[in-house]
Amino acid sequence: MDYLEVYTNTIRERGNEGLAKTIEKTADEVGEKYLADFDYVSHKIGLLFGNVQSGKTAQMFGIICEAANQGFAAFLLLTTDNVTLQQQTLQRVKDDLGHFCICGENDAMKFTENALAKPVIIVLKKNYRVLRQWANIMRSTAFMVGNPLFILDDEADAASLNTLVNSHRQSSINRYLDYIKNEASSSIYLQVTGTPQAIFFTNFNEWFPSLFHILF
């Protein structure tokens, strides 16, 4: 299955040819320049940024589809710590990417039963209790042993960074994201923001070296 083609065809069926083309452009660029040469043993980071209300969610979905085409089977999509926003994002993923296995915060059984047979997208709030729960789920299932993980962090400049770095400690959210990342053999952590100035404030060396940044 060509996951990107299925997704962009869905966008075209809704009458938005222009958006479909920009999604293809961004996904192809990421795929050709960065995913095709990924070594599947490293932990890398990227930044996707653009103007507010410029369609970053659609661009994220396109990159997910291209990464699935390239062999990634597990995706973690992080939202801010807001129940309504997490539910809205989860519903949009279901509406747009129904050809994936889609899990919300309480879908551990669904995740376990799928066992990565279909690429899975897990939509979670950036809440330390939720992240701790899923760190334990991934550890207990051991599905990520030998498999890469793709993390997409929406509004990455909010909550995910280590807010205690100046105290030489690690904040809870940052720590549990670290645990989740380390359950996988390799990972790409894609920070997504609608505030381009965040590129100047993000410490790329906090976890692992920068891989790329994309303006859409």
C-alpha cells in the first residue's frame, strides 16, 4: 500500500488539490533527503515549521504516510496537555488516516492486538501520567525492540523540552519521552511548530543531534 497516495487522494476527494500538492512536496522532500538514508540504529531529530494556520497537521500526516512507506511501523503523535485538543486530533487522524491502526490514550489492548501488523499511530497528550503509562506499555510488549519509532511533537516548544535543564535535572515529561524513545532500536523525533522563532530557542543537542529542518 502507498500510504501517502491514499492520504492525498482523500484530500483531493474533498476538493483541495492545492493542499494535496503541498503535502506531496513536503513528504517527498523529507522522504528523499532524510528518511531514505536513515540508518535504523540512530536517534535523530528534525524540525518542521511554518506559519500559523498553514496546514501543519496535514503536513505531519503526509510525513507519517511517507515514513510508513519507508518502513516505519510505529508513530507517536503528541498534543498539548488538553483533553479537547487531544480528542480533536485523534478524531482527525481517524478521519484522514483510517488505513492505519489508530490508538488513543486508552487503547492499550488495540495496540497490543495489532502487534505492529499495521502501522500504528498513537495520539497522546503531553502529560507525564499518560506518557508514563505508554512507556510501560511499550516496555511490556517489547514491540519496539528492533523497530524504529517516529515521534511527532506538535507545538514542540511547549512542555516537551527539559524545563529543569538549568538545575541539572530532567523534567517529568522530558524523562518519559526519553524512556519511550529508548524502547525503540532507533527513532526520529520531529518537532512541529507554527512559531518559527522556536528554532532559535530549541536545544537540539539536548537528546540527540539535529537531522533536518523543513519550512512548509
